[in-house]
Amino acid sequence: MTFRALLVEKAEDGAISASVKDLQDDRLPDGDVTVAVEYSTLNYKDGLCITGHGGLVRSFPHVPGVDFAGTVEASDDPRYRPGDRVVLTGWRVGEVWWGGYATRARVKGDWLVPLPDTLTTRQAMAIGTAGLTAMLAVMALEKAGLSPPKGEVLVTGAAGGVGSVAVAILARLGYRVAAVTGRPEAAAYLRELGAETIIDRAELAAASAKALESERWAGAVDAVGGDMLMRVLKQVKYDGAVASIGLAAGAAVHSFTVIPFILRGVSLLGIDSVMRPRDERLDAWSRIATDLPHDKLDAMITEYGLADLPALGPAILEGKVRGRAVIDVRR
């Protein structure tokens, strides 16, 4: 049997190429469960893997795709049977392990999560790693004491994948959401997701010499990192918290100060979704099924096929992909 996949290859001169090819099933990696993939999605990491940047792919040829959703075809894991609908995010699938940009995938059963009955496989990939990360961030902020009466919540990088889902979830839970974006044309989109206030990225992008700024945010989901993260921390209210989930502006914070932590008791919460334990994933997907308004998902989705991925990889690295790019691998 054969399957179709986006295969990333490296030539002898080091040049990276990505193209759709038909492959034999015996090229699939070892694993407990074989899944007929229906949908995948596009994340920043996928862009790095498609283009060969970032050093994420160590062995070529390679099939990227850090997320996928589909139906079990065969299983040696007693928790899964043929016909079960499943979703996978993280575990370095699509980086070290062959991933979801294919019509068939073989993985370890521990990496899979049963798809909630209320979600389709297409909706699951409108959510994907970005949505799971957003939900984990909201859950962490709640654990740190955030609640709607405490005030406005900021989301940076709001028009991106994680930011879009975070805005929709927070608004559904009754929070007043302020969305930061550098794209004025995204304002209507963000308001449709539930944002009450739109903030130009330029207002927060520059480093500030002040140790503290006026208290404004009860909490924040930060997808940008860099100096913007420090600006946000300086503006968080007493005993507030910031969930850090991205580094679009870089990993270094040049204006770092501990003052918000020791004078206002602000918490900085690191959010990892790649190696998150399975029980926490089950809890997060259960929350997603109830707390993410499904009607908002359609507003986030632009659908593509496998053949679109070689162009989409560079586009997401350049910040040119809005919302959630869902990949129907069957076309």
C-alpha cells in the first residue's frame, strides 16, 4: 500500500526541497497505532521544518506536520481500535518523528488523545497545538488566581494561531479581552472572536527604561516574547500573572528587571505543550470542547491541501498567515 506525503529532502549541496510524493507503507516509522490522517495544520515549527531552518529536522528525508487528526486504521495498543477518532499534538512528531503532512501516520499510542465527540477532525486541526497551548495558558492563569472580575486580560500576537484561540476562549469565559496586533486589517477579525479592545503592537514593542508602569492588566497570554513580554509584565496588576507561550520577537529580553515580581507579586508562567503529560492533555481537550465557541472556529480557518505547503512554510515564518491554516491532506 502507498500513502501521499509532503516529503522534505536535503540535496548533497545542502539545498532543502519539499514536494508531495507517493510513498510505500514500509517507510512509515515503527509505532503502536496507524492512523488514516484527515487533517493537519500549520504552526511556526512546521514552517521551520518545511524550509529546513532552525535545526529541528535532524534526519532527511522527512515528513513534517506537528499535529494531525484522523481515524485509527490499525492498533497494537488496547486503548485504541480501528475506527476511533484521535488527535495528536506535540511529542516532537513532525520534528524527530514523521508527522501529519501525510495521508497515513504511525505513532506511539501514548501520544494520541481520543477526540471529544463534539469536535470534528477538521475542527480539531483548527485548534491543534495552537489551541491546546492557548487552553493550557488559560488553565494556568486560572490556577494562578485569574477570574473575570479581576479585570482586563491582554493577548499579544492575537491574530496568530495561539492568540486567536486564546481571544475566543477568554471572551467565551466572560473576560474582557484586549488584543495586540501589528496588522490593522485584523481588527474586525479579532472583534469577531470577542476582543473588546485592539492595541497597536507599536505601543508595546519598544523597550521601556521604567522599572514599573501603570497597572492595567489582570493577566496576559504572551505569544511574542522579547521586550514586549517585559513591557507587559511591567503593566500587570498586583498579584497578576502572564502565561508565556511564544517568542515571535525573540527569546532575549534586553530590558529585564525583577521589580514586577518582587514589588507587585506578578507571576510568569511558562507554558509547554510539546511534552505535556497525557492526563493534562485529556483535561485540556475536554475544556476545549466546552469553552471554545465552535462557531468562532470557522472565522479562524483557511483551508489548504498538501501541495500548498511548500509556499505556506516561508509565509508563516514571515508572519503572513492569519488565524488557523488547516491542511486537508487528502487533497
